Amino acid sequence: IIWLGMIEMKKIKVLQVIPKFGITDGISHYLMNYYLHCDLSVLQIDFFLITEGDNKDFYNLVNENNGNIYILKNVKSEFLYTMNQIKEVMKNGNYDVVHCHVVNAAPPFLYYAKKYGVKVRIIHSHATKTADKKWKEVRNDLIKPLAFYLSNRYLACSKLAGDFLFGKRKYDILPVAIDLKPYLYNEALREKYRNKYNLKNKFVVASIGRLCLQKNPYFALKVIKSLIDIVPNTMFIWIGNGELLDDIKKEIDSLDLEKNVLLLGAIKNISEIYNAIDVILMPSLYEGLPQIGIEVQANGLGIIASDTVTREMDISGNVKFISLKEKPEIWAKTILSLFLDKKSNRNVDYFTKITEAGFNIQVESTRIIELYRGYLK
């Protein structure tokens, strides 16, 4: 409780339900940008993770701010224990808001939140598809109506993601805002990482994200194969781990790309490595509004993205959208033409452009508090 003169102000107590704290997990990075920059004297934020994840920095940050972190037990092997775990957190947490970022896992969280009097129960849309695989999509489509019934507020990271999940239901947008300064172009860092990874005199294309079907890595490799036919000194970097890692290594071998591909895994200094890259390749099957897209535009990079990605991502004018129905050769030619068109534009003032578009966390950080306060009235 905070005392302002004679006015007693109670902290808004919030439970965030997210997939995990992951080094390359978009949802946790999106949310932690707000956590880092919002006024924590107004909010008490706890986290319930579906799986643990590998970003220890996020764990440390929450612990430093006296937040609680709960990790879900294995649902398949310990179903009853898991349901009781959720129940106890909701029963004893005295939360004002439960903010769920995982729609397919939402019902038990929202059910117990409603049962134990949590006033605001939010579903948050982060994508334009509910799953990679058809059977999971069918399952999640069956879960959605129950999640809608148990919730009473809707949020999205973009208009496309909101329209997809909520249709005609009223929703608000919490923008994918970032701290821009670490992502601004730095020539010295470009030199450092191009030396470190032997990228001098190379044309460097990169994809960032989990190695999973959603990110379409098999198609990315076909595009790179075609690009090498045009620009033999091409190097392709994939930043991120995932369930397809072993299969992608085999695909790299079968396409004879061993000398042209670097798999860097999940790395923390990603903002620095952006400086060494020339173009970003984003052939995703679906997205909401990927934070990576904002970060790399702050760095002055151009992006070749599939037309499944929302046009809202194009802030800088350096994004080209292509249909996944187009052949890899067309994607490869578009990568080269985009690079040549904007080669001299790396030092443009993208800070101002992105701030004016509403994606600077220094400006937007109060938005999350304003939304919660509005919902609680």
C-alpha cells in the first residue's frame, strides 16, 4: 500500500501467465520490456510460466523486485496436481488482474481466477494462427470459446492479431514497444562481430527466432540456396534454438550449405549482432507483430517478410512483403534488390520514426497501467 498525502493507494496486483522466460521467446521479451520500464510502485507483478525457459536474467529481475514466479508442473503426468497448483495460486494470490498470454492454456487459469473473485481476466493475442500443426489448431479452436466465456477483457499486440482471435469482440492494443537505444546502428560493433564470425566481405542474411515450423526454416534454407547462386559470398545466420535443430542440421547438409550457414543458438547479445547483418529474412507461416521486426528496423536493417506478417510492422519503409507461394528464387532476388536499394541508409534517424509510430517503450510504458486501471473501474 502506498500513501500519497492522506490518500491510500493499493498496488494493482497482477498475475502474468506466459509460455516461458526464453532468451528468444517473443512473448516474454515483449512483456518484460513493460516490466522493466513501468512504475512498479503502482504494480505488483507475478508470473506463472507454462515451462521454465532459459533466460535466467528475467528470473533475477523478477526476484530483485520481490515478484513471485510459479512454474507449471507437467500437465500430462500430473494433471490433478497441476490443477490444484493453479487453484491454490488463484485462491491465495489476491490478484486484481490475471493476464493470460497462452490461449490454449487459459481455461483453468481463468476458471479459478473467476471462482476466487479476480475482477479482470484478460486473454492476450500474439499471433494470427493458434498452432503449427492442424490437430493442435483444431484442439485450440475448441478451447477458445471456453477461454472467451471465462475472460472479460481482450488485448492484442497488433490489429491483425486482435482481429484474428477476437473477431468483432472489442479489444485494446498494447504495442510491441522496445527500448530503442541498444538497437541503434553501431559501426564499431559491426566490425567486431564480422571479425568474430569471419563475416568480412560476406553478404550476411539472418533469421531470428525459435527453430520451429511457424518460423519456416526449411523454406528459409531454400531461399538462401537460391541467393548463393546470385551472390556466392552469402552467409546465413539463424539465431535461436528449437525442436527442429537436428532436422535443420540434416537439411543444411543435404543442400550442401555447411560453409554458408551459422547456427548461433540462443544468444543474449543479439542487439549487438544485428550490426553485423545486412538483411533480415522472415518467412514465417504466421505472426502477430514480431518484436524482432521493430528491433532490426531500429538498427536500420531491411526485412524480407512473408505476407502473413502484419503490414503494421513496416515502420521504416524498409520492409518488403512476399507471398510464400512465390518461388525461393523470387525471394532471393528481392533480398538482393532491397539491400541494394537501401545500402546507404543505415544511419537514418530511425529512433524518431519508431518513436512517432508508437513503439518506444520510454514513451509507451505507462500504457499497461492505464489499461489495468481502466479495466478495474
